[in-house]
Amino acid sequence: MLEVSRLSVSYGQLRAVAGISLAVAAGEIVSLTGANGAGKSSVLDGISGVAKAAGGSVVFNGREISNRPPHHPGRRGLVQVPEGRRLFATLSVRENLLLGAGPHCGRRFSNSDFGGVVEFFPALQDKLHLSAASLSGGEAQMLALARGLMAKPKCLLLDEPSLGLSPAATEDVYRLIAGMRPLNIGILLVEQNVELGLSVSDRGYLLESGRIVLAGTPQQLLSDPHLVSRYLGAGENTPNHG
Amino acid sequence: MTDFLQNCIDGVMIGSSYALLALGFTIIFGVMRRLNLSFGPTIMLGAFGGAWLYLHFNINPWLVLLACIVFTVAAGVYVERLCFNAIKRNVAITSMVSSFVIWMQLEEIAIHILPDRTSPFPPLFASLSFEAGPFYVRSEYLFMFAVAVAAVFAVERILHRTWFGLRLRAVAEDPRAAAYMGINAGRVSVYAFVLVSVLGAVAGYLILAADQQVTPFFGLWATFKGLIAMMLGGMGSLPGAIIGGLLLGVIETQSLWYFGNEYKDLAAYLVLFLMLIARPGGIMGQRLVERRRLAFRRV
């Protein structure tokens, strides 16, 4: 479904992503973890076209999409839920959802588009006419996820969905992400909290300084001494990753 | 008192055309976060196109109105491509300067179209006067007011009841987030320019039809009136644009009546100056800025 080969992203002289390759299949949840500044969000921006790719290729459903304008991948079913949610604060919850529906919404506003999505997020059902600014952090993140689903995506790029949320809200949001499995959507999940990200994933990648240094199943990653020592706070003298 | 009220009626009628001009400035400012100084000159060029067809082919005034709209839309899209689409959002000053350069270019084109500088402009219908007690109103101003009210309702409906309006508000609030939603901000910007060009062309036609003449200086005049009305009402606020336009009309007619023609514009500038000191965001702009600030702080 989504195949990224040797993708590089640069901001001026700074190379944020240095030739990474990864893949996401339909119905699969793949996490991309790493420390702050490792280049996780830049990977997603490079895939979706929000950031210009300095090299490499992004193939989605057999089509090359790298360096297309950012509105193109969305139309093909590759939808990014950005870091910090980026909701439209002055618009209502319903209007935010309609914007997520994008080309699937058609020329007229229709309630039918809400059907399945709003059912999936019951917390939003009674708040459709409220301003997005009135939502709590957890509800706002749910709206961001719901908005992503409105486009009927084939693949979702989720950027730090736990950012700024309370532990309880984080748990709710991750329960919803795990609950998306039956929808057969490929999910590339960026998460700074390694354990949290891997807890819902089928596979994972560890990113450091713009390069993938580890890849495998959650069990393989969580038993890797390098990852354990650097990200899970275990003993200082564990052997170096080779 | 009768004179004062009559001036208010006249001011509201004339101010409705200023409100349409201010709406044009406000929509573009809201979407692009940049001032389009050549908005007035695009209207002027559209009017010159209509006047040229009227002079050479003696076409029906309704067709002149249609021609004004077509020429203004073409000029508006030209300005959008050259001054706004081609220049990144974070260099607003470059856009403003280039829109000023285009202003000069459009004036030159207008002078080449009709070198006589002042050209006749056809009214839609013969002028009538309606009286109610001590008050009266000219038919062309009543028509101007009715069209302005209809246009304001149409714009409100477009912005809040259509897919385009929703996208336009999204791009205005956060263009990057709009890109994440698959919205083509460039296309939305072109449609926004088409919308404001239609508004501007209708306003321009109604003003010029009341005067029955057009000169290349109409561009400067329209830009000044629209900008002052927008700043009085509050930059970026649609209700503010309407209130600012009507207020400017009333200030002008009152000062014309009580102080004479030479003080008409001076009074408008003085009120604007006082407004900028007392309420820098304009009548509605301050509240708009505060509301947005609170909303963004939460999300």
C-alpha cells in the first residue's frame, strides 16, 4: 500500500530525514518512534508532500506521489492527522469534520457522511454544533482522528496523537486507534512514547537523527538493548546497538 | 433635525456601495492576510471595458454591467496570479508593493482604452425621486442599497452554506492545516478573487451609473473608500466591513451638508484617525482578534 524508499527531507542546510525506507500494508498499524527532534514528523510531512522531499520515492497504491502538492495524496486516500491536531478553532465540530471529508463530501453538505464516523466517536455526537475551541484536549484529539477518517482513507498518517493529553485521554485515544483495525486502514503512527506506540502496532521502526536504526515487531524492538537503554530507562551499561 | 435624518438616509444609501468595496478588501485580507491595493483599479478597468463597449457598440446598460463584471473578474484573476499566488504568504509587503505596481499598469491600460480620460457611463434606468413626508431618496441610490443588501446576504450564504465558503474560511484560518485536509489553497484563492471581483464590479457599476461618468482616478477613489471603510469597521471582519461602509457614507454626507464639499474627505480621515487611536482594531476588529486569540489558545 505505502512504500517509502530512501526518503530524504531537508530544511535549508539541515537534513531532517536521511534516506529512510519503510512500508505499511493495508490493515496494518506501524509505529515510527524516536526521541524529540529525531525527524518523525518530517517523515510524515515528506510522505504527504507538506515538506518537499530532497530525495527518494513515495509510492502509494502503485503510484509515485513524492513531491506532489499536499492536497494530492489526500485525494488518493493518504490522509495525515498532523501533530498538534491543527483543528480549525473558529469553525464548529461539524465543519471540521466536513473539511476532513474533502472530495468525498461532494458539492453539498450531507449528514450521511457523518454516519459511521460519528458512531465511532460517541464523545463528539452531542458536540457537532459547538466550536472546536470548546473541546477538551482528549475530545479535540478525537475530532482530529474523526476528521482523518471522514476522508475514507486507505492509509492514515497519525502524528503524536498523545501529545498534550492526560493519561486517561491518551488511553481513550489509543483504544480508538486500536479499534480502527477492522476498518482495514493502513496506519503509520508517529509516537514519542515508545511503549505506547508499540502497544497497538504490528511492527515498528526506531528513528534516530533522521535514520532508521531499528525495525521489527514490538517484541523484537522491546527486547533490543539499545532501545531499552535509551528509551525505556533501563540500565546504563547495556551493550551498544550494533 | 430633518436635515440630519435626510443626511443619514443619503449616507446609508451611498455607504452601502462603500460596504461592498470594503467587503472585497476584507475577504481578500481574511484569506490572504495581505492587502490588495489594486482592487480599486481592477474595478476601474472593468468599468472602462464596459464604457468602451457602450461607446463603440451602444450596448444595453445591463450588458454594460455584465461586461464590467467579466472585465473586472479577468483583471482580478490577473492580479491574484501575479501578486498573490506567485508570492509566498510570508512576504506580505512584496505582495502589497507588487499590487501597487499592477495598479499603475491597470491605469495605463485604462488610459489606452479610452484616452479621453472622462467617459460617459450609462445608468440602468432613468432617475426617479421617492418621497415620504419630508424625506426623499433617489431611485439609483435606493437600487444601490437594495443590491448591497442582497449582495451581503449572498456573501453570507456563500461563506456559511457552501463547500467553497467552508474551504475559504479554513484557508483563511490555517492554510497549512487546510493543505492537510486536501484543500488546494491556490484554487480557493482564485475563487475568492472571482467573488470579490464580482462584488467590486457591481459596486463600481452602481456608483458610476449614479455619476454617469468614469475616469482612471476611479481606481484610486475606490481603493481609498474601501480601505477606509474596512479600517473603520475592523480589518478581517465581514460585519465590520458593512458597518464601516455605512458609517463612512453617513460621515461624508453629514460633513458635506454642515461643512461643505472641501471638508467631506477630511472629516472621514479625521474620524478614521480618532478611531485608530481609540480602537486600533476598528469597530468589530478588536472583538474578532480577541475571539480568535481565545479560540487558538484552547486548540
